[in-house]
Amino acid sequence: MIRFLKFSIVGGVNTLISLWIFYILNKLLGLNPLVSSAIGYICGMLNSYILNKKWTFKDTNSKPLLQLIKFSLVNAISLGINLLAMYVLVHNFNIDSMISQVFATGFSTISNYIGSKIFVFHYPKESII
């Protein structure tokens, strides 16, 4: 449970980073909401890898490049979930892009945690949370 709490704190920081970058790119610079979301997500993902590796999972993997590739794959799936949710909320339901981004981030969090825990940082014997 402590690990999930740490993951959630890191996720909160990543969300703030992603939303801040999304806001700047989309609302201030006028970039497309999907492009803004993807760029913000990638910046949050890089922060997430560093903080989760060092703090949440205290991982000492001696193959960080392979681990980063796995982490990127898990996050690419989560990004796909995020972008699909963004598209549906903005284009099908006409919800403001900033509000949609908040909801889309929530949709992708669970898959990201499970993938990070099981596939990237190897904690398959414990419960999911």
C-alpha cells in the first residue's frame, strides 16, 4: 500500500507537469489539444520514470536502457488510453479540452501503475495495490 501511495504522489507531480505543459501549449500557444496532450504526457513520463525508479520502487536494475524501453512501452499504452479518452470527450461530447485532459489522465493511471509494477519494476508476487 505504501508503494501505491508513493506511485500516486509521483503521479500527482507528473499530472501537474503534464497539465502545466498542456495548458501552455494548448491554451496559451494554441496548439492542437491532442498534440499538446502528447507532449505534456511525455514530459510527465520522463519525470515519472526517474521518481518511480529511485523513490517508489527503489529499483537497482542494472539494465536501465531496457527498463526505460519497457517503461516507455507501458506509457505508450497509457498515452493511447489518454488520447482516446481525450478524442472522445472533446469531439464526441464537446467537453472543454482542459476538463477532458483531467478525466483522460484518470483513465490512463490504472494501466500505468499495473504495467509499471508488473512489467517494468517487477513486483508480480504482491497484490496489484
